[in-house]
Amino acid sequence: MSKIRNLLLVAVLICVTSLAPIPAQASSVSYYGALHVRGAQLVDKNDHAVQLRGVSTHGIAWFPEYVNAKAVKSLKDTFHANVFRIACYTDEYGGYCNGGDKKSLEKTIDTGVKAAEKNDMYVIIDWHVLNEHPNPLDHKSAAKKFFKKMSKKYAKYDNVIYEICNEPNSGTSWSDIKKYAKAVIPVIRKNAPDSVVIVGTPTWSQDVDKAVQSPLTYKNVMYAFHFYAGTHHDDYRKKLTDAYKNGLPVFVSEFGTCDASGNGGFNKKESDTWIELLDSMNISYVNWSLCNKAETASIIKSSCKKTSGWKKSDLTKSGKWLYETLRKY
């Protein structure tokens, strides 16, 4: 009898499993459609919760070769990523506002956006404010022109997300960021009225607690939270959790598996702890970075010259961890 009972149990499990097949495109643009924000959650066209998981480029002025259709296809097919972030630095050498070749940078962005569209993935156009002029107000006029051009060009693309200031820092206040956002978001809204916009927060996009006290009033806005697993631990996880519980829609548009410098040791334990937390709240995340720069955060070994079609042996410790992490879904 016990043998028959076990066989029946197996049969039931097979039947139950077969009743709920996972759609082949269950994490793609064609499945989710244009995204929007409801409460603290990113949701799809049917108001179902969505979690994007993917990879960011390094600065496209320095590593443009990784922004190509085959690379993006590799991220989708091999890593199972569903979002690709394109980091356009503003001020560092070759940046958009510091003598960089604007036409070339825009062409690289266009290549990335179209590659993401071709591969049924979401894409983030990132205005990468960082060290030279850490207050986004310093380049407000340039940002308005940039996002006017980008939002007009991609107005009909369901997969494009706009990140308007990567990591404000050096004492930049939430008040300053709000002033900047109130100048830039309406420019995007004229062309892409329903698009999702990610706004950076103070102190390298870590102070989401400041944003939750005085959020912007625009619809479909999310707030950036960045962490590096070797530097940011329980106190930062509490800050993120509290903001989410208080209704702030958070998007982890950049994180690393090492310390905040992009170097130091690979920290698997803390990286896993962070991902478990993000998954528990259905918060989207993007890993830094797709390149072969000789630093811990890079997912490609510095000895590897491939710009797509990577094997596991081509990956760094961070890259192998990301590969295993994303392929769980």
C-alpha cells in the first residue's frame, strides 16, 4: 500500500507542476509590457509586481565595446538578465559634460537601447553623476537637453527607463536633488509621459531615508539605493527596509559584490544576504559592472578580450557569482 501511495503522490505532484508552466518569456518586455509604479512596487501592464535583475556597463566612454547586440544577447541567454543599464558619465575624463564625444556617446546609447529592444529586455539610460561635479544641479541645463533628446528619441519604446542622477554626493542635499528632479522630470514627461524615472538620493544614493520624508509628487518615480557588499551591511539594510515599508518605491540601480571602491575582496556572504533581502521585497537590482577592468567589481576577467559569448571560465569571482545568482530565476 505504501508503494502505491508513493506512486500516487508522485503522479499528483507531476500533475500539479504541469498546471502552472512558466511562460518562456515570463521576464521579458513582451510579457510585462510598459512598466509603472504602484505604491512601493514596480508593476507590469496588469499591475502585477515585477522584479528586474541585470547588469550595468562601466563608463561607456571607456568601455564602449561591451555595448553591442551580441553582448546584450549573452546577458539575456546566458545570465538570464532582463535589464541592461547604460552608464553615461557626465564629468570624468571623456564624460558627456567634460569634453566627451557627445555624438559617439549617444550612438553607443542608441546601440544599447536597440540591442535591449531586440533581445526583449528593459534598458536604463543612466546620467552617471559621480565625483567631478557631485551635485546634479551643476549640469542641470545639460541634463535637460540630454533627456529631452533621449525621451523624444525613445518615446515609443516600452522598455526604456531613465535614471537622471546616479550618485549625488559630497554634501548634496535631498532638497538640491528635488530641485534638479523638478527641472528634469517634466522634460521627460513631455515626450514619455508614463515612463519610469529613477532619481538618485544623497550620499552616493544611500540616503533613501531622506527621500521617504519628502518624496516627489510625480507618478512613476523610483528612488535609487546603491550598496557594495563589502562596505554596506545591516545598518544599510535597515535603512532600505524602513524606506520600503514606509511606501518608498526603491530601485537598486547599482550594487557590487566587493567594497565601495570597486575593489577589495569578493564578499559572497554579504552579497547573498543582500539578494535575499531584495528578493523578499521584490526590489529590482543591477550589478556593477560589465567590463574587463582589473578590479573586483568587474564580471569579466582582465585577461579576457571577448565582448560577448563568455564562458564561465572568462568570468571573475564576481561574474561567476552573478551568473549563478541570476540563473536561479
